[in-house]
Amino acid sequence: MLFIIVLAIVVIAAGYVKAPPDKAFIISGLRKVPRILIGRAGVKVPFFERVDKLYLGQMTVDIKTEQSVPTNDFINVNVDAVAKVRIGTTPEAIQLAAKNFLNKNPEQITQDLQDSLQGNMREIIGTLALKTINTDRDSFSDQVMEKASKDMNKLGIEILSCNIQNVTDENGLISDLGMDNTAKIKKDAAIAKAQADRDVAIAQAEADKAANDARVLAQTEIAEKNNALAIKQAELKREADTASAVADAAYEIQTQEQQKSIQTATVNAQIARAEREAELKQKEVVVKQQELAAEIEKKADAEKYQAEKKAEAELVQRQKKAEAAKYEQEREADAKKAQAEAQKFAAEQEAAGIKAKYDAEAAGIAAKGKAEAEAIKAKGIAEAEAMEKKAEAYKKYNGAAMAEMMIKIMPQMAAEIAKPLSQIDKINIYGTGDGSNGASQISGNMPIVMKQVFDTMSEATGVDFTEIMKAGTYDAKVNKNINLGGEGININVDNKKD
């Protein structure tokens, strides 16, 4: 068994063949119809089959008429052509080619085909005229291919193309035909050139005549236009001179009008400037008043706030002390009662002293003494209640102190209000029509401004400065009744003697 397998492998290896695409391998021997391999592999049986090769590639056949061949018009010509052929790819064509070209190289095959193709071309030349062969070579090559294809098919050959390379004759008739055509062409060209020159000359003459007519007409029109232009220029110059004279006169009038308007505008501007300066000065006075009032109000608010915070701090501290004292009183009631009586007596004495002191200094300061006296008196009963009353007295005293401060700075306020007026360099005064002059109006503004300042401070502090200013009147001296506007602070002094 092993021997049979080895023998089969040896047979296959010895008989393995592979055909390229441009060749056909023909295996013959055992079969009636040979096998054909093209571009594929196969196996032949050694000693019983053989392999033959057939070239399938493209081949070039040089077709020449070795002797002159007469044309249809009995002119001997020599023709040189080239044909592209190959063996057909069908099984029938390969079998026909195998009978004729088996195991031959391309040169041998083309040599065998050359005689047949030359004979076919000579037959076609005899049916065509010389002029047709030269002028219609495509038709000539097609007829040669058609004629030769019948013979080539019998050999298993396929004609791919046929090209006519060259056509010559023994007597140079082709050259003569070319010369004749050349002469004819030259003749036609000369005639055409002469006719063209004639047409050009005629056209040139007509163009010269038309150009001359146009030139004369143009010169005439130019002369007419120049004449009309001169007339028009004269008219325009006359109108321009007239317009210039009118414009000069109008310019002088306009200049005078403009100067008059400028002078009027200058005067009006000066008046407006003076009015604006006076208005600005008045506004500066108002702004200064507002700034001063704001500064006073701010300072008063700051002092008021500081006094309130101080009073609150003292109140808190004293409340704590009062709570501690109250706690001690609960533990030692009898001792605290005696101490309270002593404190009450001391507070009364201190209140009396403070009241006398503030009566001597000012009526407003007396409010502080009374508040302190009341606070000290309340301290004797209950230190917490006394502290609260004293804080309230300090709070009411804050308004009196503020009033005193405002009264002290009134002269300075008046000076600041009058300062802008002292800086005025020049004032243009115009009558108002009511019999008063401008100077009296400016000086009359001072009391109004002062009253506005007093009203502003009264609204900001709550102190009626009008009542304060009345303190020097007869009624105030008799009754000595001054109300500082603080809640619960009224100082009444009887001026009668005991």
C-alpha cells in the first residue's frame, strides 16, 4: 500500500505542469481530444502523455510587396504595411493553430504568415486606384484585413490591426501628383491674393474718400462750434461781470450787516455773562449755606450720638450696679435703708448745688442741673431708677447744649454767608421796575438767608431758635420763661424780689 502511495506521489510530481497566460500547454496521448492548459496547472501521465506548447502572444508581421504591383489605373506601386496578429483563444482556433504552429517560436510563426498576408495585400492593391490608396489608407487597410481574415481563420490566426506605412511608385508619379496639386494650389493662392489686393485697393480708396469727406465736414462743424463758443463766451463774460458787480455790492452790504449782528451779539453776550456771574454768585451763597448747615447738622448729630452712647453706657453700668445694690439690699435691708437715706440727702444737696451753678451760667445750662438733681434724688430711692432718670436728664441736656453751640457759631455763620458777597469784584445792576434798586435787593437778602439758616437748624435739631432769640426781649426779661424745645425741660425764673 505504501508503495502505491509513493508511486502516485512520484507520478504526480513528475507529470505536474503549469501553463503561463501567454502560452497554451496541449497534453495529448491517452485521450482522443487533447487537453489544453492556459494560465493554469495540470498533470500528465509520464511515458503515456506528452506536453506541447503553443505561443498565444501578439506578433508583428511586416508585409512588403517585394515587387511592384500595378493598381487599378495600371500604376506600379510598392506598399509597406504592418499587421498585428495572434492565435485565437477559442478551443477550435487553438486546435487549428496547433496543427500548423505547434512548438514554434513567434519569429517562425510570423514568417509562415508573411507570404499569405502579402498575397492578400497584392490582391487588394490591384482593385484600387493610386489616388485612393494614398488618400484613403484606412479603407485600404480595412480591405486588406477583411481579405486576409478569411485565410487567417483557417489557420487559427486572428488579425488585430493592419497599418499602411508607406506607398511608393517606380516613376515618381506620386511626387508629380503632389507637384501638380502644389502648382494648382499656388495658382489659386495667387489669384486669391490678386483679388484680395484689388478689393483692398478699392476699399482703401473708398475709405480715403469717406475720410476726406468726414474731415471736411468735421472741420466745418468745428469752425461753426468755435464761432458759437466765442459768442457764448462773450455772453457768459457779460453775465459774469454783471453778477460779480452785484455780488460785490451784496458782499459789502452783508459785511456791514454781519458786523452789526456781531456787535449786537457781543453786547448781549456781555449782559448775559454779567447776569450769569450774578446768578452763579447767588448759587454759591446758597451752596455755602447748605454746606454750613450740613456741617453743623453733622457735627450736632455726631455729638448727640456720642452723648447718647455715653449715656447708654453709663446707664448700663449703673443698672448693673443697681442690680448689685438691690441684691445687697435684700440681704441687708436695714443697712441699705439707712444708706439710701444718706444718699438721698447727699443727692438733694448735690442737686441744689448744681442747680445754683447752672442758673449762674445760663438758663439753658440750668436744665442740666435740674436733670442731674432729679437723677440723684431718684438714686436715693432705688439706684436703678435714679440712673435711668439721670440718663434721661443727660439726653434732654443734649438739646440745650446743641442750642448753645448753635448760638455761639451764629456770628461765624453770618460771616461765612457774607463772605461770597465780599469777593464779588463787579456787579451790573439793572432796575427792577418796582422803585427799588439792585443794591438794596442784595443787602436785603441777608436777613432772609439768616432766617433760612435758623429754620434749617431748627428742623434738624428740634430746637426753636426763634424763641431763643426772643430771650432778650422785654417779655423774656420780665417773665424769664425760656422754652428750649426739649421734652420735659422748662426753666421758669421769677424775677420778683421777696
